[in-house]
Amino acid sequence: MNTINKIVAREGVKIHVQIKIAALWVVLMFLYIYADILSLYRPGQVEEMIAGRMGPLPVTQGSLFTASILMMIPATMAFLSLALKPTVGRWANMILGVLYTAVNLGNLIGETWAFYILFGVVEIAITLLIAAFAWTWRKESKDEYSQK
């Protein structure tokens, strides 16, 4: 057991599920960013971007708008996991965790690059963890939330 875990165990500090879920959303965003950055090094990728293609889709206002929303949701969930009322936060995290698991699975269809498959598998594990933590999240006592 490392020093931090020993201190946490000795002090009786419990990391609340909301913090764990928020941290997982942050991790997911970093993985998305790094996978996209590394994808730029694939042969022909820059030429495809110059030609106005984003994977199999043409680059349009609509496709970029959709991609923006797809990335804004996990980014804002890092905050909303902490800020939303427990019941709303729990359901939002369960639903979005499952939805983003499906998105990540869809991104792997037809993929042949090992690094991207690795990122996809880890992203799927993260989104499943988000949904699982939210699923097991119990209602907090009214006293804990009445102090906010």
C-alpha cells in the first residue's frame, strides 16, 4: 500500500463517488485528446483533413457542430457530476456512461490501428466504470446536502 493510501486509510477519508466519477470524465477527455493527436500522425491523415474529410464523413458545419457537442458533454460532466443534485447526477452519469460506451464501440468499427484500439478499449472501460459507479451511487443523507 502506498503512502497516500496508508494516510487515507488511517485518517478514515473516503473519496466520494461524485469525485471518482468526475475524475473518470476528466480521464476520458484526456484519452480522447491524446487519441486524436496521435491519429494525426497516421499516414495520409493530414491530406484527408486538407481534403475536408473527418474519417468517413465530410467536414461540414453540421459534422463539426455534432463533434463539438459530443466532446462538450464529457467535458462538462466533470463539473456537473459534482454540481448536480444527487438523483439527477446519478441518472445523468448512468445514461451518459452507457451512451458514451456505445459511441466508443462505434468508433472502433473497422479500426485496424493498434494504438487506437487500445485507446478505445480503455475509453470503454472508463465509460463503463462511470455507469457502474453511478449505478451503485446511493442517496446521500439530507444533512450532507443541506450544508451546501
